[in-house]
Amino acid sequence: MAKPILPPKPRLATSGEEALLGDAVVLTRLDKAIGWARKYSIFPYPFATACCAMEYMSLSMSPYDIDRFGALLPRFTPRQADLVMVIGTVTMRQAPILKRVYEQVAEPKWVMAFGACASTGGFYDNYTTLPGIDMIIPVDVYVPGCPPRPEGVLDGLMALQRKIQRSKHTPDRVAAAAR
């Protein structure tokens, strides 16, 4: 008599939150799935103002290929973006413009300070230069350098991806039910 064919037992992944059923089905929490999808679908808006913009252009070239991190196509309106990349110096006159751009970005939104000028105002103390964009908008990732190396920008992008994946993406149903 032949033995009956049983379905495979679910194998737990290393994180303990996902189960593989056969070869075609993956069970996971909705929050984890949304985090995974968002981390690979970043829509950057480059707010490029100075010399760091030249280094930003090299990120799309084949040696660095920012597309493999899901952030290749820059958006040319903040309403279509979720990442504001402040690239270079921001002057006091540009500060209200940057704040307005940030307010127009869709939720959830993130900010990357690209270079020494965006992070700290640059090497020289100047009355017309904003001493860091974190004085007017919140910053999620700082990429140091003048200009920063493309590898540093990719490292900052990967740090942002980790932050996106760890953040909460679904509403808390217990708190909503208590209201």
C-alpha cells in the first residue's frame, strides 16, 4: 500500500515572522510586507543647489547604479516624491522655499542631507548660509563629505531603507478600537 502524500510542513524563516508554504505562498504580517515594498520604491526629489549635484548625477551611472536600491528616477515635483534629497548649500533666502517643498511632499516622507553644506552649513561661517537644514525641516539621514562619495550616498540610502522597513506602516487597531 502506498503512503499518502502529505502537504509540506510550514518552515519558519529566520525572522520567525514569515512562513513558507510550498514554493508559491509566503505568509507574513501586513506591516512587514508594506515596509519591504516601500523600502524598494523610493521616489526622490533632488533639491540640488550647489556643487554636490555633480556627484549626485554620477549615482545613476553604471559603476554605482542607484536603481538597484529602487531610487533611480527623480521626480520633478514634490507631490510625486517621498524623499527630499537636499543636495548642497541652502541660503537663508532659499529656506522658505525648501520648507514649502517639504510640506508638499506626500506622506510618508523622508529627508536626506547630502553633503557638508546641507548637513552643517559648510566649512565657512557665512551669514547668508543656513547652518544645516535641520533648523527648518526634520532630517532622517545625513551624508557627510564635500562632496560625498557615491558609496557614502548609497550607504545613506541603505540606512534610510532600514529605517523605512522598521517604521510602522499600518494603523494600530487596538488603539483605534479603544477610542
